[in-house]
Amino acid sequence: MASQSGWQYYLSMLEEGLSNILIKGGRVIDPKTKVNDILDILITGNKISKISKKIKKNDAQLINAKGKIVCPGFIDLHCHLRDPGRPDEETIESGGESAIAGGFTTICCMPNTEPAIDNEGIVKYIYKEAANANLCRIFPIGAITKKRQGKEITEFGELVNAGVKGFSDDGDVVADSNVFRHALEYSKRFDVPIFEHPIDKYLAQDGMMNEGLVSTRLGIKGSPAIAEEVIVARDLLLAKFSGARLHLCHISTKGAVELIREAKKKGVKVTCETCPHYFFFNDAVLESFDTNYKVNPPIRSEQDRQAIIEGLRDNTIDCIATDHAPHCQAEKELEFTNAPFGLIGFETALSSIIKELVNKEKFDWIKVLEKLTVNPAKILKEKSGVIKQGAVADLTIFDPKKKWKLTSNAIKSKSKNTPFLNKELIGKNIGVVINGEIKYYTKD
Amino acid sequence: MNPKKDLLGIEKLTGKEINQYFNLANKFVKVLERPIPIVPSLRGKTILTLFFEPSTRTQISFSVAAKRLSADVINFSQSTSSVSKGETLLDTAKNIEAMKVDGVIVRHSAPGAAKYLAEQLDAFIINAGDGSHEHPTQALLDLMTMRQNFDNFKDLKVLIIGDIAHSRVARSNIFGLKTLDAQVAICAPPTMIPLGINKLGVDVFYNLDDIIGDFDVVMALRIQIERQGAGLFPSVREYRTLYGLTKERVHMMKPKSIIMHPGPANRGVEIDPEVADSDKSVILDQVKNGVAIRMAVLFIHAGGRIE
């Protein structure tokens, strides 16, 4: 074009060889830049090359996003892919398929695999499998302690070098306070977050649901809220003491939210996440004895559920993670006592967020989406999680009003352990772009 | 009456439903006093007692009840969990379904196990104890025994002593007594009081000597000796000292009050032998009523016909 200066023309010539994607007419919402407008987005190569009111580009792949929301790709800080170890429940590939179907472009897998992610070899294996699957970005979280036994810390240097984005013994708390202190202190050398699974195992014992009126009525052994709060309090003190970066996983209780809120006011370097099931359900659902509601930490009381929502509203809670935890049908159809903990979360997270937080609690989109995009990106020190010119094109496009039903056959995860099965859901991911490639797109 | 298929617990029953079991059980009490205490009501019906936890008494009580109704009874018990042998409750359920039994009486260590079977099977399910959840026929026989001794439940003051947190008997009794408008209190070490129990309208006490004189019914629960290891109480000796039904404590009770125990009792721990065998004790009435109430339950859920 004549109006373009020489170098711009040269640049556009260079881009001719690259593929283009044009996302037209969607409501672009970017929590980081606070953009919230009907805009077109042009992607060239792996980057966002243009954002404006009307973009014309004849040779681009067109995604009609009219009536849809276009936002940075969702980032899940907490999932279980069961790989290596339990390919019958999930693999890197099936987990990736499930993640992109739910709108996630980046996921962090927890190290409670078999064997645990406690050495360079397993980290490399995960990156290799992720590259072979070629779906979403998959970042391993390394184990804090060798074999997740809570005794000796792993080789953080080697693991960080191999690509872990943080450390956790998730599934288990680091019970020994001195080990946890050392993990926090040692992590400062690498400036990576320590993800804690904050449940005191002595207080929780073999509790299977929230301890309270409902567990008392049902005779199911309870795991008390105080089991979570004791460890949250300990960890906040240790985080303050060490100056390290603490990330508290799957916060579920009112007391924990209050402790974190106070600590943040005092400048402790703490972040935290909750999961959709902690603001969507309360423990009355356990009356069904449905093992799909058996999760750890347990689904709490209505009072806790309200406190989680308030924690999200005032940004005490930074992120919404799925804690996607696949289990095979044979295990989940055992009687309540013998069934394992966990539910699958990728494919229903968006719907539960829309139904509960956006439609019912009237959260604005920026507030909801920052907990899925820019906030987790910050914790991972990733540059994704933003829509701006020149940024890497990781995007999610979803229909906030679409009504649908999740059927067993439609689930992409290898496991089907979700309480949302065959229930009416609202809001659905329709496409994801990762590193400039359309990895998932559906018109229905 | 249009009975529901299963009896899984007391919590969801109405006062009217509970009374229907009583009324029928009272008729069966008379049957049991006959020289030949058998009626043909369930002739041709096959009833399976499926016990995954050891319990001689309850299983025998159900068998006797079923036989008095002329049903064919098959007893199955496996003290270890079937899961440890690789067979799930679901497998068991499917096998039962294939064998076409009419009713299953189930005891299992997992709360919700009876409900789980009820959802899988067309056969009617009677819960004979699911973990710490419910034991409905025990509560019905306890309530029936109380009513034989007192005119009505309104204003009846009932005290339950022991490990409420782990007791399905306590739970089912509390649900039933509250439905029938009785006053219910529990007394136990604070470690054995489940969270939120007061929200069920139950008064909570820790000191037995202060209150035992206020109650019409005093029920001692069986103490699980192994809970000592879990730290719920420091020693059997101290438990007996603080919460045991001793002669001295019985002297503190109201004149017309009664003593109950769901059995089997640890004699000399939660209840002293001379107390268990005293005039105030209705423990053997409970056992007798157990057969009658289980006949009533089986009759109603098996759709039996009155002669």
C-alpha cells in the first residue's frame, strides 16, 4: 500500500508467507489492558498483529465471533493428568484434548504421578508427550520432596532448568514444618512459587466430606475446615518469615479466606486459587452419596461457599483452577467410603463460572476472566494472558449464552467423574487459538 | 398405605409412617405369643440378608422375622469387605438382581451403601446399618419399646450416652424421636459429640451426674474399645468412671425411668451387669420387639397381605 512506509511494507511482505487468522466481530475482553469492546483481531504467525474495529483480510482463516467473547487463553494452575502412571484414567494427550475443549490454552500438571515428577527425566517425558500431542501448553509442577514423601527437598535447580514452573507435593501437605520452611527458603534462589496443598492430615484423618451438620446427619466421617486453616496459617507465617512466594491451592473455607486476606494486607507474598466446585456447590449435595462429589478438600458449607465468592470478589482469591482429577469409572462406582477423591474439571469450569459468578453473583467479565488469564500468567511468569498487538496469540473464544448438556460420550477426558453429567449448563467454549494455531473450534 | 420400596433410614419418615410400623408390629407381638408363631403372609417371597459386617444378633433377628412370615430366607455374611476380594458392591448387586430375590437386608460399613443398592436393584432394600449413618429397624424397635413404657412421645425426655459421632443407632433414634416431638439429649465426652448436632434440636451435656436425674429414658451406646487408640477417650476405666451406667447413677434416675441398650453391651464398661439385669432395664424387651418390628418392616415393604 502506498501509505505504508518502506519498512512497514517490507514487514507486510514478510508476513505474506505466514498464515493469518481473523477473528471477526467478537467482544474482546482483556483483563490486563481493560479492553472490553467489539473488535476484530488479526493473528499473523504466532502473534496478534492487529486489533481494531474493522479489519479486512481476504486470505485469512475467518472465525466469526459475533455474539461471542474473545479473551486471552485460559490458564489452569492446577490439574492432574495421571501421566505417567495411570493411562487408563488420563494421558497427556487426553488431558490436553479435555483442556482445549474447555477453553484452556495452558495447564499446569501436578506431580502426584507414578512415578512422581521429582526428577529431570519425568519433566522431559512430560514435555515430550506434550509436544507429541501438540495441543495446549503443558507445564509440569515439580515435587517439593523426593517421591513426595515430605522428607528431603528435590533438586529444584535441575527441575527448574528442565522446565517446571513451581513446586508442590499436591495430594499431600508438607507436614513437617521444617521441610516446608527449607523448601520456601530454597525456592528464593529460583524465584518460583511453592504450591501448597493446605490440609493438615492429622486433623483431616480419613474424613470424606466437610465436617458439619450434614456429615453429622449422614454419618460420613468429616474433614474439618480447621484442617485447612491450620496449615494456611502456618504457611502464611512461614511465607512471611522466609519472604518466598507461596501459592495456596484449592482454598475452600471461610477461615482460610480471612487468613489470606489479612496476610495480603500485611504484604505477605501469597497468592491462592479456588476451584469451581467450592463456589458452585455446598455440602448438602453429599446427601446423594454421589461419589462424584467426593473431593479433597471437601465441598464445604454454604457459609464457606459464600466466603469463597466474597474472596473472589475482593481479589483475596487470585485464580480459579480446576483441580481436574480424573478417576476411572470402576473406582468411582465403589461405595462412598472406598471411592477416590476428585472430579474432572476442564470441560465444565467455564459454565460453572458463568452460571454462578457472572449470571448469579453479577461479577463483571474483567474480574472473572483475570482469574483465568492474567493472574495465573503472573504467577507462572508467563507473557501470555494478554491481548495486545505483538503478544503471542493464545486466545479463547466462547459463547456466554449457549445452553448445552454434557453427555458422557461428549467428554474428551478419559474419565467421566463429574457431577455435571447430563445437567443443563450455560456458556460454552467454541474455540481456542494457541501460539497462532486454531487447536479447537466447534460451531455447536 | 402406599409404602416406599425401601427402608433406608428414619430421617425421611413422617410420624404417620413410623406409627404404621408400630401398629403392625403390635399385631405381630400377639402373633409371636401364639403357640405356633407363624403367619403365611410372605409365602413364596425370597429374602436375602447380606451382611458385610459381623452382626449375629441383627442378622438372626431379621431371619427369625422373615421366617415367622413364611418367607424363604438366605443368609450371607462376609466379615471382610468384599472390595478387598476384588468384588464390588455393584457386582454383588448385579448378581443379586440376576438371582431374582424379592428383598435384601443389607449391612455395610460404608454410609450410603443401602441407598446405593436401592438405586441399583428392583428388590426392596432394608438398611440394617450403613456405616455410621442409619440403622432404622433398631430405632423403630427402640421407639416401640419406649412407647410401651410411656403414653406418648410428646414431652418424653430421652438421654443417649456414648459415642454419638460414630453411632448409627444414635442417629436413627435422634431422627425418629425428633419427628415424634420427644425431647432428646446426648451426653458424652466432647470428643464424641459430632459437629452441628445441636442444630438437630438435641441438647448436649458432658457431665452425666448433673443431668441423669432428669430423664425418662436413658440409653447407653456400645463403646467401641478400639476408639481408645483414636484418642477419643483416654481409657476404658476413665470412660466407665465418667459415663458408665453404674448402680450409683441408677439411684439418681427418676422413679419410673427405663434403661435401654442396643446391644451387645460391654458389661462393666458402659453398663454394669447388675444394671443391665435390673428392673429398670428393658433390654430384653428391645430384643423381643426387634423381631416384631422387623416383621412389620418386611411385611410392609414386601407387600404382604393381611390374613
